[in-house]
Amino acid sequence: MRAILSSKWTKVAVFVFCLVPFLVLVGRTLRGQLGANPVEFLQHATGDWTLRFLIFTLSITPLRKLLRLPELIRFRRMLGLFAFFYVCLHFITYIGPDQSFSLTGMWQDIAKRRFITVGFLGFLLLIPLAVTSTAGWIRRLGGKRWQALHRAIYVAAVCGVIHYYWLVKSDVREPLFYGAIVAILLLWRLGDWLIKRGKRAPAQVAAAGIS
């Protein structure tokens, strides 16, 4: 398994997998198979894939540790960038067909409709994460500051879930499903942080005693 995950071809395969939803949407668009409301179909599809890729990205660290497969880290940046790719498509289907590329109309909509407000906040949070995803930015910011910045992905994921929950009128099962997964990942992260903090405390006390 570790040899497979380390292969450059595995990364190519993951890239193709990430691109499949986009290619399916392009195919359905060209064949006119987007239903009675094509814009709404594209908005929901791109929004769903944004949340899925955010969850895929957030799952890498727990899976890497639980399965003891450090090679999984190779795919985290790609998955995160695809989450940004799909949220950009989601935003384009909103600002274009819905708002006719009117910034004034967009800002008015953001101010009036709470699900648009929280969704736009999630989109804004992902922009600096995508920009600083390169190794060069890690060096510029330093490891600790870069990690602190990229924890905003959890906030973006929560915003995405809330955006979806407030959007739907009656059947909230799907946003609640995504919300449950994000909550589990957040709780895992909190538990991991508490365990690490508990291990550091005795070491710090021992070091203080020696000095």
C-alpha cells in the first residue's frame, strides 16, 4: 500500500478522479441534461462537490495517523485545491446567471440573504489558503504561521455546511450528513490537540525542574 501511495502514477490517478465530476458536468451541459433549471442544477452540483472535497482534504490527517500511512499527505494539497476549484465554479454559476456579473447586485444579495452571506464568507476564507498552498509560501510564512492560517479550512467547511442548511427549504438530511462528518473531523482535531498538549505539559514541567 505504501509503495502504491508513493507512486507518481497514483497522484495522476487522484488528479483524474478529482476532475471527473467537472467532466461529467461539462458532458451533461453539452447534452442538455441539466434538468428543468440548469443553473440551479449546476449550483447545487458544484456546491456539493466543494463540500465533499473539503471533507476529503480534512480527512487526510486523521487517516494518515490512524492508518499509519504518512504518504497520504501527498494528496492533501491537491484535494484542497480542487475544493477551491469547485467553489470557484459554484461562485461563477451564482455571479453569472444569477447576478449577470453585477457586483452591486451581489453585495446587496450578500447583505440581505444570510445563506449567501455565510457562503461568501466560506469562499473568501478559501482564497488565501489556495494562494499560500505552495512550498514557497510555507517557507515565507514559516511552518507554524502557515499551519495556523490553514486551519481556516475548518471554518470554511462549517460555513459551507451552514450555507447548505440555510439554503434548503425542507429536506435537510444531506446538509446534516455533511455537518456530522465535519463535526467528527473537528472533534478528532480537538482530541488530537488535547492529547498532544497533555504530553507536552509533563515534559515542560520536567525541563523547568532540571533548569
